[in-house]
Amino acid sequence: MNDLPQQILKGSLSAIILKLLSENEAMYGYEICQRVKEITAGQMRVTEGALYPALHKLEGEGILRTHTQQVEGRTRKYYPIVPDQHGQAVSRLAQMHAFLDQLQQVLNPQPNVRLT
Amino acid sequence: MNDLPQQILKGSLSAIILKLLSENEAMYGYEICQRVKEITAGQMRVTEGALYPALHKLEGEGILRTHTQQVEGRTRKYYPIVPDQHGQAVSRLAQMHAFLDQLQQVLNPQPNVRLT
DNA sequence: TTATATACCTAAGAATTGGAGGTATTCTCG
DNA sequence: CGAGAATACCTCCAATTCTTAGGTATATAA
């Protein structure tokens, strides 16, 4: 009954999204899923059932907007960061970093530096 | 409406608990809360409303057990790791580490090492 | 023509956490 | 002595977030 492998830490998904969108101008949903798989060599997967609600939430918060485009008969919906919301994205990522630092602090406590 | 600071990433709490209990023989609930506050200089807090259910779940899974003790008129309930379950604890922590590595991979991508 | 890949999405349920509340004892300060 | 803080346990409800499973549709490969 042990749940296994690549579950996402709840709460980290929006950070992942914002990070990728910060670096890439604009991506569409399916692309985000693939990219994460790529980066982590298939070990972490963002499911669409989690991704789309998260994207829509960020859109609802005014951080992302959308525009669709037809590519070879298929519709792609891009989710760029709203231009004047990049600061928001950065600060959210900073928060996540801060949290991860704290978590590291607990899980991998730095022995006090000892000058010898 | 931006939710702020020190919320815990869902899923990380049981790892925090197992880490502390791995290092400390046995701790009681209140102590765990205080310890986390200490380690993170007050920036991260484990709330009791989350802690106790998590402890009871780990107990239900057979990883922790309990024994109470009276100390200066107050009851302390210790939650040591069941002796032959230390392996479980270790492997769960390893899983968390693996996940955090993946997350770092996405949030702080290593530029490909370039030998010059 | 059937399956796979691409591409979007929703809905129901599980799981986890935060916040608020509740009980009880001891200690501290005025 | 009384009030409040600290110590110590706990539960319940609401909110959030994810997983699983499903649904639609087109293009390409077998």
C-alpha cells in the first residue's frame, strides 16, 4: 500500500509552471507536461488533470493570459505571463525557494560551521 | 489575497517528522513543533492541527508507536520509530530527497556542464 | 483501421493542511 | 491570589491541491 514514486509535492506545481513560463516566453499546456518529463528524465510527471486547473487558476489571478493558435490542424493554447506580472512570478518563485531552503534546513541540517 | 509565508508543502510534513525522529530517538508532539521553529529560526511552523493527525497516521501505518510519560504534572506522549521500521523511515526520506532533487532540476536547471 | 501522439478539458474523490477551538496543568508576574 | 502565558494533548471543518478517470478532436504511423 505504499504510494510510490513521482507524486508532486502539492503546492509546487504553480512554481514549476511559473518557472518554465518565466524562461520561455510562452508555452502551451501539453508542452509543459512534456518539458517537465524531459528535464527530469521521466522521473517527475505533471498530469494534465492537475496542470489545467492550475493554469486556469493562475489565469484567474491575472498572472497569466492566453491566446490560441492553430498548428497543423490542432489548437494550441498558449499561457504567457502577463507582461506587468513578471514581478509577481519572480516573487512567488522566491517564496518557493525560501521554503525549500527551510525544508533543507530541517532535512539536511547544516552542522554549525566550525572554524578550525 | 496572496497567501503568504510559511505554509508547508503538502507531503513534506511526514518527511519532517521522520527526519526528526530518526535523529532523536523519541520526541513528543509539542517538541516537534518547537524544534522545527527553532531549526528554521521561526520561519517555518508545524501547526498542531496538522501534526497530530500526521503522527497518528504514521502510527496507524505501523511506523511509529507511542508511550506516554508524566513530566512535572504534564503528560507527554512520545512517538518513537518502531525499531524494525527504521528502514522504512530511511527509504521514505530517500524518496523525498529524490523528489526534491527533481524539483531543483526544474526550478534551478543546471546549465549543461561545458568543458572548456 | 487501429493505435499512438498531439492537444484541449472536466469531474469525483482522496489526501493533506491551516485555523479555530477545546481540555488540562504549571509557571510567572503583578 | 488571579490572570495570562507556556506546556501539552487533541478534534473538527473548510480550503486547497492533487490523482484517476474520463471525454473530445485531429494527425500520423502501423
